Amino acid sequence: MERTIHQLTGDMKAGRNLEQALPELMNRMASAYGILSYYNMDMELSMLLESKAEGRIKPGKTTKELEETLYNIIRRTLLAPFAPEAYEEAVKELAELREKVIAKMDILTAYTDLFILYEYVMNRLEAVFEVQELPVPMDNDAVAKEILQWIFSEEEPALVNQHIKEMLSCLPVRMTKGKFLELVENAFSIYEKSDDQGVEMFDYMLRSAAGLYTPKGMAKSYSKLDKVKKLFESRPLNELIREEYEERKAALKGGTDYIRNTTECLGAVQAIANALMTVLLTKQYFTLGAEKAGRRPEDITRQLLSGEAADTEQLFAGIETEMETVSEEIMGLEPMLLLAKETMEKQIGELMLSAVYQRLLMVQRLNSGSAYASLTEESAEQEEGYLKKVKEAFLLDIRAALEEGSRIRNRAMMAAVLRELPVFFNNHTEVMNYVRNSLDGCRDEMEKKISVELLRSCYTA
């Protein structure tokens, strides 16, 4: 009879009966992760097939190839007699597939950030090309009060900071290049005690926001998006005539729609790959109960891939309860796996549990909350001088970009970067003064109207 989580936890915390408790913990964790992921895989698979059938998404050639690779792996592993060699090979294939998706998503994210800058500029050019009559003048005091009420409408500091960042990205930037660069330089100091990975991530966020991040193969991977980029960079945006404005507006919409569709397709592929990989890593360690429980998701998978699942609502009926039960098992056991990781490495090795233990750690990374998480732990102390090197390189590049860019493009870049920085206001009054100065500094009522309406879209239905 299977012991309760309370009984297993008692043995683990007391360090007794570990020759029985540790194998039981590993097998039960593998079983719970595997069954939950099996159901998640089926649900993701069903949503992908349904979205394609209804025309909500249209996979391109690359996505179709990745998708077919997934289906082939499923057929020769989960829908075939168990063969350890086939599972091992499939895990390697899935790891490679994940890296391909991550590389594609990295490029799409870089284009997305570029297009956000273009959108910022195009929104401001509406006043030149699309407005037929001047708007009614706004009362700066009333608008500032409205914005400030929204910013400080939350008690949670993190939410207030998020509101401030939204404000910075929508209202016209009112600061000199020198002040902006000073804020950027100061922000790097927060990472003095971070590891290399933390510094690299911050640098990536700033470069991406500023449109300075260019992943390998960016131009060749998505020719449609590269054409949009080249169009926007072919002529200063503040010198456009109406026909050029309309051409870029249409190109930007087309590019944005393409990114949205491709991102959704790749996201579905990655979600299925992560769930499938979890099942393959854990299935050989299933308990007898898990083997029995796995028959239903296996049947669902078979029906989905064969096209027999006419009524998906009936196919998935009642699985929420089963998934909830397994999730509760995971929540109860995960603290014990952490305890084993921190204090029982020796016993894990002596009991020959290292293989399943390492797989469980990989499974946790696969299910960490980020579909694109690395499968290997990457943590190292910061090398001496590394932060300074990264900071100076970014400041050099952002200065050059600001020197070369037009006024309106620079504003877009500064607004995007400011949104990624830690909030630099010290008190309510400084926020109030910034909002008011931004409104007072608008060159005309139309610039103010467009900026305020963009911000209002963040907090009005």
C-alpha cells in the first residue's frame, strides 16, 4: 500500500529509512511529473490542431517541419512498445528541436522590439498624416492628476513601478541624452553582486529594447521581416511623405501579424516538445499506478494524431480532476526533492538513484514556468571587471545610436530603454513633476493627445 505524503515526508526529514524513502520519492515524483505532462501535451496538441483547422494560425514551412518531427517522435515512442534506446534518441532529438525553436524565437523577439520602436514613431506621425482637425486643448493639470491617480492606484509597490514604466514608455521623453545615459550607467550598478548570467540578461534586455540586439542569422531567417526593417531604415522617418508613411504603416502591420502568427505556432510546438520530453524522461520510472493512469492520455494522443477525435470535449471530459490530484502530489513532494538535493547527494549516489535524480532536475527546468528555459544549470560568479566591460560596451553602442538617429527615433529608443530600467524616481513629487513636464513640453496639442490616449489604453477598457 502506498504511503501518504505525510509519512514519506516524515522519513525524509528525519533521515530514516532512506533506502526505501528516496527510491519511493524519485518514482512518485517521476510518475506525477510524467502523468501531468502527458495530459498537458494532449491539451496543447489538441489546441494546435484545432487552431490550424479553424485557420486561426497558419504554420510556415519551418514550423510544419518541426511539428512533423514531434509527431514522428510521439508515434515511435509513446504509441509504440517501450524501447529504452528509442526514448534516449528521442530525448536528444527533442533537445535539438528545442534549441531550434529558441533560436527562432530569439530572432522574432529582436524583430518585435524593433517593430515596437517603429510603432512608437508611426503613432507620433499620425498627427502629420491622418488628423483632419486639431483636437480640443487638454487641461494639463486635470490630465496630470488623472495619470497620477492611476499610477498610485495600487498599494503594491511592484504594480506602482509597472505603472510608472508604462507612463515612461507612452509620454514624450523629457530629458537630455546626458541624463538618460547617466540613468543607464547607474542601473548597471545594481548587478555588481550578480553572476555573469544576470549581467548578460540585463544587457540583453537593454539592447533588445533599444533595437541594438541582432541575433545570428536574423536577416536570413525571416526575409519578410527583414524587408520591413530595411524599408524603415531606408529613409529618416521624420522626412516621410504621405505615400511613404502609408507604405510603412501597411508593412508594419503585415510584419506584426506575421510575427504574431509565427510566435504562436512556435510556442505551441515548444509547449508540446517540453511536455513530451518530460514524459520520455520519466516514463520508465512510473509506478504501477502511474502506468495504469497513463493509459487514458495515451489513448487521447492516439485519437488526436489519427484524426479520430471528433468530439474533443468528450475526449477530455473529467481530466481536470485527475490533473488537480497529480498537481497536489507534486506540490507535496517537491519540497522533499529539494531537501534531497541539498542534503542527500551522497545517499542518492549510494542507492544508484543518480540517473533518475538528474532527470527530475531536468524535468523541473522544463517545467520552470519558461517554455524556453535552458536544460542545464548556468550559474557562475561574476568575473572581475566583467560588469564594467559589459556596461561600457552598451554605453558605447547606445551613444552611437543616439548620435545617428533622428529626434523621433531617439525618443522611441529612450522610452523603450527607460521602461527596462529600475524606477529612478525617489518619491511621489518627482513622478508628478515628470508627468507635468512631459505634458507641458509637448510641441502641440496633437502630440499630447496621441501620447495621453496611448497611456489611457493601459488603464481604460
